[in-house]
Amino acid sequence: MTIRSAETAPVHVGYSAATSAPVTATVSPTSNQIVSAVGNGGARALSYLPGGALAEDQSATGSTYLYGYNASKRLAKVQVNPAAPTVNGLYAYDYEGRRVWRQNGNSGAETAYVYDEAGHVLAEANTAAGGGGATAREYLWLDDALIGMPIYVSGNPVPRFVTTGQIDDPQIVTLTSQAISWNGYTDPFGYGATFVTPTNLLNLRYPGQWFQGETSAVGLSQNGFRDYDPSLGRYIETDPLGIEAGADLYSYVDGDPVNEIDPEGLQQAIGYPALIDPLNGGSVWPNLGDFRWFGCYGGPNWNNCEHRSEHDPSITPNMPGYHGPEGDEDRCYQRHDICMHYCPGQATHGNSCKLNCDSGCYRCLGYLHHQSITSVGARLIFSPIVSPVIH
């Protein structure tokens, strides 16, 4: 993508955000909003609401899309053509901000979504007239990776198996016979396409991004608390944190989608552990550095859902930007980080303080009712056998 300031020459050259044609975008020098774009099928003019959310996307060669938002500034309606507006999509959200209902104005389909405690979509139900709320498909997860997608036929689940890439993006869906029913890819900024004509549709793109073809000429992805435009490589709404989130309120993972993800549309996270040092002959990295093991607190230098050492000053619930733990397992990691935070100032700053923190986390994880792969692995790291070797 090539981005032009309204007053300067091109200031950034990166990936093309859609198929093969490059995009030249003009950015307002006062708001960092893209006001026009050329490429990927023609010229577009974009206008925004006073709060910063995209209001209208007008194509010189196609349709004009109008976006309406609810009182919580979430996308609630998509219409096409201002002269005689046609509703393309309607959306509803629950008290936690999760999209729980969707109506496609083009097909008439209505879908209700069911989630687990970690925010993964577990099932889709047909709530259109005559659908009766019957389950249409389910989603099976291994941590944050989609591994299965049973599709219901005549009320019975038919297995589908999903293979994902390095940052848990789906790549292949197969039948029990190992025949391929969906085979696709997602380019660096989230534009998805299939290699062959699929027999089953899969709307998941990058982690947390669900394609909604009715939302624009290229299709927005519903991405947690915001909506993402892969043709522009950015969100159509501003970051809920405002200017505290940085100078660019529309940016997706600070322009690094190859290595980072943003499942909630709030803050980027490293999508996979960088364990290989390309400058050291491909050997295992001596210092594991920053990566997310689990939730907002599980991982080396991973604290409060950001790259942050546990020795840094703690962020408490009453402070801006605080992210709470994602379940009981993550709560164990948070307590460990709080414990480690106090080690530098103690007389027992040596191994004993850190070993006490590890021991507490080891016991906490052992009390969990539901043991996961991540909790079992973490218990091994924090165990009395491995912990002294690390510290």
C-alpha cells in the first residue's frame, strides 16, 4: 500500500492490501483519516462521523456504502446507495461487546453466535424465519487455533478438520476422507481468497477476524470491538482508547501483520513465539524475549496484554489501559507477575524471591479444575525441578 499525505509526497510503501493492484491512499494531515484511495477496482472517497468512525465509502465505479453505529459506537447497520438505501447488514452485540447476531440483507440469512469464556465462537445458529434456532455449525479450538468445524446437515454434525498457519490463520479444511473442501490464504493485511472453488465456506481470516461480505465492495472483517477493512489495511473505527493508543487511531498491529495479531481489535499481540535467531545461524534464541503464552499475563515479558516486563510498575484495575486476566489460568500468571514485580526491591532479590513466585504459580495452576495444554506446560516450567535451572 502507498499512503500519501494531503500535503506531501508518498510517505509509506508497504504491502498491497488486496489482490494484485497497488493502493494509493490520501491521508488527511489533521486526522490521519484516509479520505481517498485509488486501486483495487477504482477510486474511492471516504467520509467520517465527528467521532472518527467511517460514515460513507463512495466508489467511482461501484456502490456507495453507508455505515450506522449504535450508542456504544459499534457498527449496527450497513446500507447501500444513499438515493434509495438498501439494508445490506444488521448487527447486535451482548453486554461484553461480542457480536451475537447478524442479518445479511442480501441473502436474508440470520445468524446467532455462541461464545466460550475466552471469546472464541463456539457455534452458529440459524435464527431466520423457518430456521428455528437450529445449530448450523460448530467451531472446535485448541487454545486459539481453530482445529475443527462440524457442519450440521439434517440436524446431524458432519466433521470438518481445519489446518492453520503460523499465526493461527486457517489454510485448509478437509473431510474425513481427507478431501479438501476449502483451501485458501490470507494476504499480509487480511484479504482472503481461495485457491479452488470451496464446497464449504469459512469466514475466519486472521485470529478474531470474521469476514462479512455484505459490508463493503471488498468485505469488512468483524474484528472484536472494531471492524477491519483489508483493502486499506486499517480499522474503520478509531481505537477506543483514543490518543493514548498512539498517533494512528486506525492502525492494525502497528503495520506488522506478519508477526502480530489483534483478535479483539484493541491491542496487538505477538502471534507466535520467535524462537529462531536468523542472525545466529538459526540456533534457538538464548533469551526467549517477548511472546504470548496464554491470555494477558502468560509469557516472558508479556504483561497486561502487551510487551511489558513483570518488573515494570504494575498496572492496577483503576488505571487507564488495564486488561484483566482471561480466566483462572491467566489469573495465576497475573499473580506471578505481581510477585515478580516486588522482587527487585527486596533483600531476597536473588533466586529465592523468584523461586517463591514460581512456586506460587506452580501451586495455583495445580488447583485449576480444567487442565489445558498451556497450564500443564507452564506447571513444568514453574516446577521445583525446572525453575531453579531458569533462575
